[in-house]
Amino acid sequence: MEPTRLFDLLSYQKDNNPLKDTFSYKYDGDWKSYSTDDVIDIVDSISRGFLKLGLAKNDKVGIVSSNRPEWNFIDLALQQIGAVSVPMYPTITPKDYKFIFEDSGLKYVFAEDQELYDKVKKASEGLSFIKNIYSFEKLDGVSYWTELKESGGSDETNLQPYRDEVDPEDLVTLIYTSGTTGNPKGVMLTHHNVLSNAKAVNENLDVDGLRKSLSFLPLCHIFERTSVYFYLYRGVAVYYAENLEKIGDNLKEVQPDMFTTVPRLLEKIYDKIVAKGMDLTGVKKSLFFWALNLGHKFDRNKNQGAWYNFQLRLANKLIFSKWREAVGGNIKLIASGGAALQPRLATIFWSAQIPVLEAYGLTETSPGIAFNRYNKEDMLIGTVGPALPGVEIKIAEDGEVLAKGPNIMKGYYNQPEKTDEVIDKDGWFHTGDIGEMVNGKFLKITDRKKEMFKTSGGKYVAPQYIENKLKESTLIEMAMVVGDGQKFPGALIVPNFDALREWCHHKGIAYSSGAEMVKQQNIIDKFQKEIDNANEQFAQWERIKKTVLLPKSWTVENHELTAKLSLKRKIIEANYQKEIESIYED
């Protein structure tokens, strides 16, 4: 029987493709796996435990944790009694938590460890409607999540009547989007919203042998969460990475068939590979860059002749095979979303037989709107692919991308006026992104509507496009284009300090610290050459006239990046106001 609600995915997996390792996680250095039957038993026990606490349909429960099976257990247990999960990023402030607690009116919160428990406890002070805070790790004096499981495990309450009361159109989760200004908005998603998206992705991926996945993007973000529901539907085992620093090790241990990612992590993988190539000498170095140049010429939709194909096969055997080993040696596809992927990056990975499929969507769209397919006819590098099955796309007169379909949210919680601003009377959701259709089929995103700006000369500038071109340089980790109302665009540049150290080593330049190096004229001149190379691809009014090299990276912890590593422009502008002003000094 086809699932119609998200918790139905468990019984669907049991009936169609039961697994020994539905969810796996490293506890104290050893992998522990939960089978399909294990997950069902644990989830049912927790559901009964919630009922014994008096939790009712539509009650809200918060989850503040990194990825781990307990996250899924709580989520699925809430679903089948009609309660609503409120996932939150572990990186936000107690002030943000308090706003979400008050806005959602949640009754319980699950916090992963001592650090997050302390933040949640502080945020909940004075909020009498929060009845208890549970932890996923054993903490002194704190209720441990297994108490609920044990409480429900000794109970024989029949859960079926509760499941029967849950409608596909019922609210399943409230996800608060991280706004760069003002308070976050609670996005209301239903079972049908999210499940329709997971099924549409499954319909798109005509790829055999998807057995294991590695998960490291935050489950509190809808991209990874819907991916996990797809894994449950498809019968793909989910292995949770230990942390971002251990991804490389975990890829080699798990040897996944696929994973989801954001472009920044692919950029880091590529930069590390190129840095290793720079360290080679003699014939090995020549072979490495010969393969790299071949890869950049790759075109999946074009046969470039027997000689090129022969060279690429050789490059794959000699060089790119090591790239595949670095991502586990078994990758059949990588799904990239959350931000624009550099076409140059997608091309090189495809040439190395590491397929990267770029997707596009928002929290409000569950998240998928468009997704490149695996087959040649439905994949075009430089675009985010055709619309997902059941989703309609149209481009408004001002270039904004509009979407309609079963994936569109119910609205913003407690904010009907904000909902009306983004969903028009005909049901079209206004994404806030500017785009175009390529070949009448493939959606191409050019920028955020709110991020485009006009120079004093009246020319519009799309910063994301320029930033992505700048980041094609291995020396540039991040860039933010500025210039609203100014004579010309400028840019704040965050160097890739590891690559800069390597470059200095090869040039015989003594490397002290990032803060010192960005002041040196020979370093400034080198970066100017990188900017000049990128400027050749821009229209005259888009060209970067002046830049400032920054001494340190932007981080999530400093609130300069979102959890999916996108720029928080307003905060960066405020933090670097003097540097931006220096760009426009006469």
C-alpha cells in the first residue's frame, strides 16, 4: 500500500524492502545500526510514551540536535499521534530559541547534549508552557529520551486509532526559516507537502544500486529531512556522519552510493584535491593537471570524438580513480542544493565519473521545485533541471520564479499577512529568486530578487553570479559583491588560506598568518590577477573595480553564514562597514 503520511514510510519499508541498517550512527567510536523492525518498535514505544504524558494532536515538540537516529525516532513518533515537530538549528542563539518557543507554544524540547541543553534551558526560563526538556545524551539531573521509550514500552495502547486520525493534509512540522533581519517565520508543512516531494525525487532518480547514503547536512533543514524520507521510501540505509570534520573518514568507512550536499562542501573537496595536485612533482604533477584540463572540457551531452574519449578514460584510470576513492569509491550520485553550484565544478566531477545533480527549492516548497535527472535528456549543467513531477513553474514579468504544486506550504504560522505576500490568489508561490527557462525546459536561477542592486549609473547587478565566478579561483574561498547605489561593484574577498599558503610555498614567499599575508603587496597583486581573469566574463558595469582582502573566514558561529553556508549579507555588511566604505573612498 502506497504511503500517504510520512510515518507510513516505516510500514512501507518493512513490507517492501526491510533493512538491517535503516539508521546507523557512531556511538563511542563504533557504528550501531537500527533495523526497520528496531525503528518501528522504538517509534511505537515513544508514541505511547508521549500519549502517557498527555501529548495530543497538533501539540508542538522541539528538537535541537545534530543528526542522529534519536532525531528520527522522536520525529516519527510525533507524526503517528498527530503531533507536530519543531526542529531548530543547534547554532542559533538562546534569544532565537525563545522566540520560536513562544511563537510555536511547544510543550517539550529534546536537546542533544549538555551545551544545547544549557542553551535551551536558558531560553525556556519563565515559559511555563514548556513542561520538560529531554536529552539525547545522558546528563546529570536531566530526563533522558529512553525514559519515554521505556514508559511506552510497558504500555499496550493501540496506536492505530491515533494513526487513523492523521490526515495527509495535517500539519507535520513547523520549520522556522533563519531570516537575516527580524524574527524567523514558521513554515507550515503537511504530510502531503513533504511526501509528495520525496516521491517525486524517487520518480526522478532512475539509478540502480542505491543501497547506502551518508547524511551530514542538518536534519532541521528541509533539504536533508526530505532526503531522509526519500531514503526510507526507496529502501536506502542512512548513515549519519560524526561531524563535518570527519566526513572524509566516514565516506571511506561507509562507502555510500549517494549523499546530499551544499556547493560549499564540494568546493572544499575540489580545493583539497587541487592542493594535493600542486604538491606533486615531475610527471605525476603533469599528469594531474593534464587530467584536470581534460575534465574541464567535458560535455556530457556532446561526443567529443575517439581521441578525447580515449584520453578521458585514461585520466579516469590514472587520476580520477583516486578522486572516487576519496568519496568512498562507490558514489553513484551526489545531490547538490541550498545554493548555486558552479557549472565548472559540476563539469569536473561528472568527468571524474562522480555525478552531481543540482536541485532547487526552498523550505516553503518542501523543498524541491526543480531537479536535474540522471539521464542526459533531463540534465543540463548550469541549470537546476526541469520541474519535479507535479510541480508547475512560470517566470513572472519581472523575472521572478513562481511555483505551484502539492509541495507548497500551508503558510507561515501565525502570520497570514506574510503568507499572502508570497502566495497569490491563484496559488502561485513567489520564490524571491530571479530565473529563466533554458530550452523551454530547464530552470536557471540567476540571483535572489532582494539581493540584486542598481549602481548609481542605473545598471542592475546580480551578485551571486559574479561571486560564483570569483570563487572559481582556488585562491578565493568566499566573496561578497557590494555596490548598491555606488558608481561600480566592489567585493569583499575571503582568501582560501590553505591554498594561499601552498601558493606562497611554491613561490618561495614566507607565510606568517592570514592577517599579515593579506596586507602584502605581492599577495594583493596576485588576487587582483584572479579578479581580472573573472572580470573578462562580465559586462562592463558588472566588473569588480576594487576589492578588500579579509584576514579571516566568515562563519556560522559569527552569524555571517546560514547553516547551509549561504551569506548573511546584512550582517556581513554591518561587520565590515569600514572595509566597504574604503572601496568607495576617492
